[in-house]
Amino acid sequence: MTVPAAPHRSVAEADADVIVVGAGPAGSTTAFHLAQAGLDVLLLEKTAFPREKVCGDGLTPRAVKQLIAMGIDIDAPGWVRNKGLRVVGGGLRFELDWPELSSYPDFGLVRTRQDFDEILAANAVRGGARLLQGVNVTGPILDDRSGHIVGVTAKKDGEEVAYRSRLVVAADGNSTRISLAMGLHKREDRPMGVAVRTYFTSPRHDDDYLETWLELWAGDQLLPGYGWIFGVGDGTANVGLGLLNTSAAFKGADYRDLLRRWTQNMPGEWGFTEENMTTPIRGAALPMAFNRQPHYTRGLVLVGDAGGMINPFNGEGIAYAMETGRIAAETVVQALGRGTAAQRERVLRAYPQVLKDAYGGYFTLGRGFVELISRRGVMNFATRHALPHPRLMRFALKLLANLTDRRGDASDRIINALSKVAPPA
């Protein structure tokens, strides 16, 4: 796939209503919805497609819902459907189908980030956004009087360029240079994860279930973290593990070595060997539970990983990147439609509360979950005593994947009630 190129414009002509920094899932989704609403959107990506991102490549029904809403053809070649989640731990293996809900599809997908992000960026362009690749945003342009961001400076083809806009959306991931330049730093009281993964040529490539391992064994040694095996459908499987900073083993851990030691313990017929590895082992940070706030300040809107919007229960980020991109776009459209600057600012300042209403209580529950499972022996105890109980495991799947109906069954009502009474993150 080739992303359509933006038409050549002078710097002045490249100015827009909204600049979106970063063409990952959050940025491309934001740009798509903004452009569909009739705004002039400039989407800036520092690399060139196709490009790789570290990810498990698994998409839950939450993510699938957002893809369908944007008109992405998920029946095209390359999309691999799955029925649910297979949980391995305590010597047991348990398959959990995705729940049947009115709010979400009953299937998940797998698509490598090698072309997933490119598909979303191309969709944003088809929706009316202008995409510029190879544009490395270096900092904000601030209004001298108000201190509001009114554009960005960048490097393109070795030259300094400037783009101006009415608003800027930070969708540049965990490192989010533009947010840091605006004085927004990480909150140290929020969990952070690290994920490492590689691909193996393997017969496990066409599995009907996403597989997660709650215990990682290397011989008789229990390793910290959790693991996954997601079949990609092209002859390879995405195999990786995650580790939380609440774990005592987080600091100084050699994550790549942990992955090697875990996979060496796998059955030989799965093919998880060095010679079957098709890519190097790569890692990335997972910013969780709103670890950078506020999500709006002085003309800058944060979406996705830039605002730490990863689910602390399961490390899922793509669904929340797309969801917050849509929410941000709706807010921006409403704001820019107001008549005065004061009215626009009032709408934008409500955006952080909208996110807290949507995710705050649930993320607080997730933070408590992270603290609990980091205690020695808790994960082992929970795995051995919960897996034998199908009803409890189905409840756990809904909780960890954040898949409920507003007026669903008893488990939905319990999860929704807990999320509502928990203090917002």
C-alpha cells in the first residue's frame, strides 16, 4: 500500500485549522474525524511509511469497533480474525470467547503495525486530511501574549520549516516532544510498562485465539511479567512479554534475555528458536492510566500514548488511541464552531473531564490491580485458583478487556458500578 502524497504547497499554504503531530493510530484517527467534519487538517509524521512499531499486533473488539466506524475494510487480505483469548497459567489452558455484546463486535483482529498504521494514515488522507511524511516536529510556536500554541516548528529534508494552526494535537507517542516542550511531564504515581517482542516463523501463525501466559517459566524459575503469542496469519507469530515498573525485577532487567529464556522453554515444534526469528527483539515503553496530564492546555490536545492512555489491566493501547482520537476530534469540532475565543476555550477545557468520565474510574481500578499483582505470590495464587472456574474467568475477561454493555448482565453491571464509584484517574 502507498499512502497518497500530499500536494506540494508552500509553507503558508500548509497552514491548517488543526495540526496533528504523529500519524500513529491516535493521530490518524483524530485527523480522519476532524477532516470528515470539514476542518482543514495537517497530519505530520516524522518517518515515512511503511514503518515498524513495537506492538503485540492484537486488536480487541474495542479496537475493531473503531476501525468499522472509520470504514476500514477489515475483510480485505491481511486481517486475521480471532475468537477470543486463550489464558495459560497454573498448568492450565482456558479458552475464552469474546463476549457477545450490543456495544462491540464479538471478534478481534491481528494486523502487524508494519502496515496497520499506514492503512489508518491512508484512510485519514481519503477522509480529507493532508499528510506530510518525513517531518520531524521540533517544538511549539507560542503566541507572545496568550502563551497558546499556534503552530509547530519542524525539520523536513534538512530544512527548518514552520506550520501554523488554530489548534495542535499531540499524537506523538510516549516520548511526545511537543507535550514536553509545553511543560507536560509524566506523573510518577502512574504505572509504566515495557513490552518486548519479535516474530518467529511458526505453525502457530494461524491460531483462532490470542494467547496470553500469566506465568513465564524458564526451567524451574518463574520470570517476572506476562507473555503473549499472537498468530499473524502470514507464517509468523508475534511473541512477546510485558513487565510492569511495579515489579521488583523491573529495574536492571534484560528484557530481551527474558524473552529468549521464556521461548527456549517452549515446545520445539512451535519453532520459537533463534534461527526462526524473522526480526530482532525490540522493546517499547507503555505509558498507562493517564500518566501525563492535563490532556488539554493552551491550545494543545493530547491523544493516545502522548496522554498515557493505555489500559493498565492488559497493556492495550491501540483501542484507546483511536477512541481518544475520536473524542478529541468531536471536542475540537465543537470548540472551533463557537463564536468567541472564550467560548472555544471553555469547550476545550472540558476535554480532560470527558476523558476522566469515560476512563478515569476504570483506570483507577487498573492501577490497584497492577499494585496487587506485583506483590510476590499474588499472580501465582490467582492463576491457580481462578483458572479452574469458567464463570470467574469470563468475568475477568470482561474486566481486563473493558468489554461491557451499559445495560448488560450482572457482570457488566458490577464492572460498570466499580468503575463509576472508583475515584477518576
